[in-house]
Amino acid sequence: MTAYAASEDYWREVGKSESESIELPLPDKVITWIQNHPDAEPIQVLAQTGADPDLRDDVVDAIELIHGDTDANDIVDDQEEDESDDLGEPVSKLPELRRPVRGFNSRVLCPACDAEIDDTLAAPVVPTDRLHASARARVDGDTINVRGYECEDCSLVLAVDPSSADVDIGPSKGWIPVRGVFVDGSKRDILVPQPEVSL
């Protein structure tokens, strides 16, 4: 595979030849990192390069294209279809997991945009692929509720740390901890409703 610099804005053209190349909105360092780490998972690429999580689908396309698992025509077809998941939302807009941060006077903030999110504490929904495989296997369905805050502008669910949660935790108390996969690739405990997870 060959990577071509497409513009000053770090757009990249990736393809087997110029006639088959397509444009993907990925910085130079992302393309280079993918080329140098052929076994990398998309979430590793995003975490190691600091790329915008919204570029996840383009990272997947670049990995497959650079390493010969697909061709440019297939990716163009996929882009034109504007694929949506079962929720009817674009795949790239499904919420990712992060932790909330504390601001002035202990206000709860979104770590991405610094918006105050205190009043969003509830049980927002995330797709089950945000769970570690061991937890995902225990969920019957494509989504699950998580105890935490939500920033819709950033498409983030800010999962509370079970050690500082304001709910009772335990199999008979409503909420249990499971491993979640955060946007930076780390695996940390989050709280989900016990009835949604088989014990």
C-alpha cells in the first residue's frame, strides 16, 4: 500500500494506486503509525496518536486498506451508504466512555469540552461493544445502561468510578461493576444495572 499526502490539512490519500486512491481525513502521524504497527487495533491507534475519536471509522478503513484487507472501491461504497447501527445513529456518533472531571466548586465537567454536566447524572445508554469481551458476553442485547453523566455534544458517556458512586453496589442492590473499554483504550470498571447482566 502507498500513502499519498493530499493537502496541507493533513488529508491523506490511501490506496493501491493513484487510480484507486481515496481520501481519508487522517493526520500524517496516524497513517505512519498504522503502517508501522500492522497488528494495531483501531482504539490503540487513536490512543497512541491522540487522534479525534470521531475518526475511528476512517482508522478502520485505513488499516484494512493499507494492509490489503479491502480495496478503495469497497470503502467508497461503505462511505456512500452512510452506515447506521441498530439505533439509527451513525456508527461514529455512538457514545464513547470516559470519566467525568471536577471543576471549580466541584462542578462535574465534560473532559472534552469543559461543559457543566452535573444535571445529566442518570443511566445513559452505550453500545455493548464499549464493554470488555468478558462482560459483553454476559449481556443479551446491543446496548446497556451505564451509571454516569452524558455530554451529547461530544458523544461521550462519563461513567462514574464505582468507588465514588452514589448508588448501592452488589448483585442484590441494583448495580454491579463490569469492565468497560474507554476511548483511550484503557479498561476500567463501570457500573451497569444488575438485571441487564447475567451473573
